[in-house]
Amino acid sequence: MKDATSRLKLSHYRLIAAIAEHGQLSPAAAALSMTQPAASRMLREVELLVGAPLFQRHAKGMNLTEIGRLVARHAESLLTEIRETMVEVEEFKLGKGGRVRVGAVTGAAVGYVMPAIQKLKATSPNADVHIDVAPSDALIRDLASGHFDFVLGRVPPPFDARDFIISRGRNEIVDLVVRGNHPLAGTDTISIADLSDYEWILQSAGTPLRVVVEEAFLAAGGAVPRNIINTTSLLAMMALLVTSDAIAPLSREVSDLLGGNGGGLGLAVLPIREALVVAPYHLLSLKTRPLSPLASRLKELILKELDRFEPA
């Protein structure tokens, strides 16, 4: 008896489940494409292995015994798990199931990754999708460690661009955003050089967006701001914007999402003369790590989103 469970076969479980469902041996055998004598022999074999009858025979059919109910319950659980496994396998092969992890800089996440994920989930609701938003140095580090399938970001030193498959990217246009009743909101075009004395909300020193802002000040002949709150949190930035006179540089996609110039959050975009454009980010994956079918589908959907817009 102690080896009975290891000797029960999948065909045994299928037979028990079929008899429990139909209540008779003949239709159960037919459902499994077996002859009735073969099904009868297999049932005797199972009952010998278990060491107890699984069914009570009577004129109208077969009823489960107490032990039979226990075995039938486990049979149905096992068969259900097998069916679900095969469904997941087929979905995985078709790129409709499995897990995909993608990272992106903020503008790319809002403008291209999220719309692509929505399209993916519309046809593949069981897909397990994860997205993280972070600066490029963190994204590339996590991509190299295997945390992401692919990212939308920039390749910072000391990483070698030759290690990556580099697909189409976009420049980031930057808006300077303030609260709707900011003293400068609604003014005519101004120069960024006139904004040095205001409080600023910026990413940490050296990040591409902050570098563009600082270079714009220098090019316009202004002093780089010194009154700065440093944060990478969009939520913290939004809270600070609506409660102070601070100025925050945001990617155009994020600015549009938050409703700058009359949106629901009551934010405004300053009309500055200088164009603020960050060097392009790209869709990056490792040459040494093939993408799963699901990751490949999401990548193609993101590329289609990128194709919908002309490069900035």
C-alpha cells in the first residue's frame, strides 16, 4: 500500500474521474475511447492498488464509496491542473501567457509602454506584466542582471552599447511645469535665464533631464538654480508642484498626462523660448538573452506605438 500512490497512473485518474462524472462504466469508457472490458480491468487494477473498492455497483450505475470520493477529488484536481498547465503552455507559445518585465524612463513609460500594455492585456488577460519606471542607469543595471526582459532608456557608462540590441527610440521634449496660479502662469514667452531664483524640483545631479535644464541655463546666460529639491518620485513632484511656487521639468508625455495648461490637476506649462530636448532613449535588450514569446509581443506593440509618432 505504501507504494500505491506512486504506481497510480494518469490513465487511472482519468478513468476514476470519468466514471464519477458519468455514473456508469460504459459511457465513461466511451469518453476515454476505451472498450468496456478494458475499462473494467483497469478499474480492478486501481482498486487493487488502493486496497479498497472505489465504487458501489448497483442496477442503475455506480456510486462512489467514501474512499472513492477521496480519490476522485484528487483525480479531478490533478486533471484540472494538467488542463490549466497545457492552456498556459499554449498561451506561452502564442505569446499570450507567461511573464514579462519591462523598465522605462518616465516619458517612454507614459507615452509608449502603457498604451502597448493596454493593447496586450486586451487580447491576453492572463499575461503577467510588470513595469518599473526609473532612471537609465538603474534600468540598464537591472537589465544586465536579468531583472528586465527589455527597457526603454539610455546606455550610460561604463556599459557598452555593443552588448545590446538597440531598437528605435525617441527624443524627450521637456516642459517646465508649475501650479495653475503660479506667478508666471499665463505670462508671455520668457527665457529660462529668468527662472534662476525660483525653487526647482529636479532629479539627481547628472541625470539627462537635469543636465539639459542646467545646460539651458548656461546657454541662456543665466545662473544655475541653487534652491532645489531632489526627487525621482513623480508623486512627490506632483505634491510639491500644487503646494508651492516650484518649477519642475517633465517629459512632454507626462506633462500631457497630468493635464498641463488647464488639466484636472490645475497645472500650467511655462512658455519658455528655449527648446529643452533630452538625448534620445532607445528600446534595449541583451544580445545574449532571447525574448520569450510574450516579451516579443509586447516589444512589437511598443515599436508600433513609437511608429505612430514622428521623431521629435
